Amino acid sequence: MKASAESNGSAVSVWSVKYGERVVHKSDVFHDYAQYGVPDGDLEMDYNFWVIRSQGKIILLDTGYDIPKRDWLGEISVTPTPDGLDILGIDPADVSMVITSHYHYDHIGYLALFTNAQIVSAQAEYDYWISKLRADDLEGEFSTEDDLQPVLEAEAQGRLRLVTEKTEVFPGITVYPIGGHCPGELLTKVETAGGGLILTVDAAHFYEQIEHEWPFFAFTDLDEMKRGLSFINELSRTTGATIVPGHDARVRGRFPAAAGAAGQIATVLA
């Protein structure tokens, strides 16, 4: 039998699902790392998407991408998104919403799978990337025409919802456009029985960014990224919600693995 991520009744479940990995140097991923005067070292970097079940609905935060299709940064495929969904017992047609944290390849690469889902994005993210697409100006960027086409298809079908401010997009799920890494980087907060989760995705890739507010090397606005890291910590302080960085493999050591076959790829956050 397939493992299932389904929650019962009004309970909320949140799972982090790993589809890829690589090992990075701190000096490569943290902006101007030498200024901190601490030794370099390796970090295990996971590539994830997130499954939220609430009120009988399945909501995804990001989608992952097809790693074997194109070598971007040397990522290693673990379990491709379609296979991961199958292990979790999720039919893409049953996903009612996909929140896109931003439009980088590793976050929207499988967006086309979810043909019945409302797509939630920041207006600033849409404006930035679609203007680049239409100007044929994607060379050297972390996104391609193939990645962005499903966004336009969702828009044509009336399934694209663009937000410009703090917005509750589903009961208990609130997004915050904070920018920095990308112009429309979205932070997602999920209300849970355990006090809530702040899913940072690429607003904070690693725990070091939360603990020290160190910026990541890739950004469209450095000051905005720094303000975003401070906002994440302030939101946690004022709400009691737990911060979950988007790419840190140590998350898997701080939260339990899912039961059964799903435990090979899924970590239960709530």
C-alpha cells in the first residue's frame, strides 16, 4: 500500500518532501562569508517541496524540478517529484493549490503537473520574470521559458492568484511577500496545533541564516534580503511559530520521518 499524507478532520499536517541533494561550502553559499571570520565547512543541502493537508484539501508549497533533465548546480536526484507524490498517495489532479515561493527552476519545474490547482504567486515575482520572458532576457537566470510557461497557462485558465501583501490564501495559511532572494519571494506561515510553522523556502536556506541573519549569495536586492531575515525572526518571536529553513538537511534531524515507505523522503513538520 502507498503511504498517505492525509490528515483527518480539521487537523493540519505539513510534510517536507526531499527530491534532491548536494553538498556545498559555506563560503560559496553565504554572501561575503570571509567577513564573519569563522572557518569554512560543508553543508548538506536538501532540495524539497512541501505538502500541506487541511480541511480535506491538498496544498503544495513549490514543486521541485526534473534534475536529470538539466544540470544546473550539480544537484543529485533522490526521488523525482512525480515518484514522491506517488509514494505519498497523492494524485496531482487532486492538488487544489500550489503556492510558489518564487520562480526559480528548482521551485516551479513541475508546475505543469497540477492542472486543477490554483497557483498563488507574488505580483512582484510575476512582473519580474514574465517581463524577462517577454523581452527574451532569461539568459543566465535561474529560470527558463519552459519553467515559466505553466504560469502563463494558469493565468489564461483563470487559475493564477497574484498577491501584493500579507494574504491568508487558505484558512490558516498566510503568505508574506518579502523579496530579497527574488523580487517576489514569498514566506509561508501555517497555523498548526504545535504553534505554527514558518516555511522560509529560499528566504532562508540554512539555519545559519536564521541564527546570524547571514544573506545568501544569490539575491536581487541585498538590503531587502537582510530585512527579510530580520522579519522572519521577528515573526517567530511574536507568534511563537517554528522557523523551518528551505534547504537545510538538518531539518530531517530535528523533525521525525514519516511512517512507512514515505519516511524515505518525507519529514513530518506538523
